[in-house]
Amino acid sequence: MINYLFSILTLVTIYGIAASSLNVLVGYAGIFSVAHAIFFGIGAYTGAQFALLVSPDVVLACLAAAATSGVFSLLLAVPALRVRGEYFVAAALGLQMVGVTVFSEAHALTGGHGGLVGIPPATLFGMDVSSPGAFLLVCALMLALVLYAIRRLMRLSFGRALMSIRDNETAAESFGKNVPKLKTLAMFVGCAFAGVAGTLFAFNLMFVNVESFTFEQSILMLAMVVIGGVGTLSGPLIGAIVLLSLPALLSFIPFIPPTEIGTVQQFIYGALMTLLMIFRPSGIAGKL
């Protein structure tokens, strides 16, 4: 039972990082991305390959994944600098579809549909941290570092400039803000943090395949941000706690068959988002 609890908490911390990284784009920069699972996946595959070929050190693997996902964020930056609104959402959706196809077909890098297996146990400076309790502690520390970094960034002039773009891009540009540069940096930061989450995800499962990085995963991360509170520091983590604890809670309800838990879960996700949009559009952690 304790190991099951550790596994749930570990997933909460990992998705807390992923949702917080998406919040940098959606909540602070006003970039509505529906392709975040791709950068989560790039981080997972990079971290897995790094562990398989170089070292299973979780910090080094996270750094490699953050750099790779950050560089690939330019794929999202190009449409973000050229189009806005629903046109950008359509472009991001196209990137999500292309990314899933690449993950499925690039067998040498991703293992294709079979995925990458045999990822070695995580280490930290030579120490084995693959046990459930130790790895949960590593993930919690990573979450704390990411939240601290985001908090610091948003209190700098960079963060204030991002929020001015979110509130009124035209006005920000007229006041001399370099909108293309700021958007590109925001996407680099957000996608780099997504890469960190992806690496932790790969170490946690010791296996990765394309099914973990589909459009549904992008929507799940977006739901965590929206339900928790867009543009708040704690909101994405709260959203991750709510949405990831739900399947575990549903499994204890005797009249819901195990085969129907997924359907009920999706219904509750949708109902939660609808009710929040009506009665509390700022999310659980947002201002009234």
C-alpha cells in the first residue's frame, strides 16, 4: 500500500512540474499551447537515451533533456511569432500530430511503438535513488527547484514583460518590449522544464513509448493548469493533485466497474472544467 501511495505522489510531482512548465506559456506569456506533451516526450526520450548510453545520473539526464526540449521549442516559437489565437492553436495541434508520428516512426531514437525498455535505475552522484521513497524525494526536490525558478523569473523584469504581453501584446510592443524575443525565451524556459518532467517520467517507469505523449496528454496537462489556476504558482500542482488522485479514488467505489473507471474519469474531468469556467474561471488557486 505504501509503495502505491509513493507511486501516486511521484506522478503528482512529475506532472506538477509538467503542468507548471505549461503554465509559463499559458499563464504568464499568454501562449495557448496544445502540444506540450511533445516536449514532455522529447525530454523523456532524451533522458532515457542519456541513461542508456551515457549515465543514469538523474541530474545529468535532466540537464540534457532540458537543453534538448528547449532547443526544440523553436518548432513552437516559429508559429507563435507569426500567428495568434485560433491560428496558433491549429499550428500547435499540427505540431502535436507530427511529433507523435515522429515518435512512432523514429525507431533508432524512440524504439517506435515498442518504446525504449531497460532504462537503468536512477542514480544521484553515484548513489542509487531508484527505490520508491528515494525517487519520490528526488522528484519532490526537482519540483521545488522548478517552482522556485519560475517564481524568481516571474518577479524579474522578464516575468513582468511576459505578463504585459499576455494582457495586451499590442500595448507591450508599443512600449518597446521585444515581443518575439520574450515569447521565444518563454517557450524555451517552459519547454525545458517540460523536458525535466519527461526525464523523471522515464526514470519512474523505466520504460517510455509514444502512448504517453499523445494529444490527450497535452489536454490533461492543460486541464491541470486551468483547474488549478492559470497564472498562479501553486495552481498547476493543485490541478495535478486533483486529476491524478481521481483514478485512485474511483477505484475504491464498489459500484463502478474497473473497465468503466476511464470513462467516468473523463466525464468528471470535463464536468470539473465546465463548472470551474462558469463559477470560478480563475481556477482553484486563482483570485475570486
